[in-house]
Amino acid sequence: MDSARSARSGCFSECPGGIDSNELNECLQEIGNDDCNNPLDTLGRIVACRSSDLCRATP
């Protein structure tokens, strides 16, 4: 259990203010809409899933 918790906390270490749920939903929607054979879809997913968008601003 501790190893899972450590791995999970490492995933979000670049977002000290937490994750913006609206931006996360947008990212997940882009992943679901991604046509693996279309580079433009992949580009849209990359843009929607940037950590600068996913991370909540810290006060």
C-alpha cells in the first residue's frame, strides 16, 4: 500500500496546488476522441493534457 501511495504522490508532484478537475475532464475527453492514426488528433491531446493546464494555480 505504501508503494502505491508513493507512486501516486510522485505522479502529482509537479502540481503542488492539485489538479483542476475541469481541465482533467477536458484532457480525458481529448484522449477518448483521439484517432491514433491522425497526428492532428494527437497534437490536440498533447495540448489539452499539458501539466500547465492540468495543475491548479497555487496561491
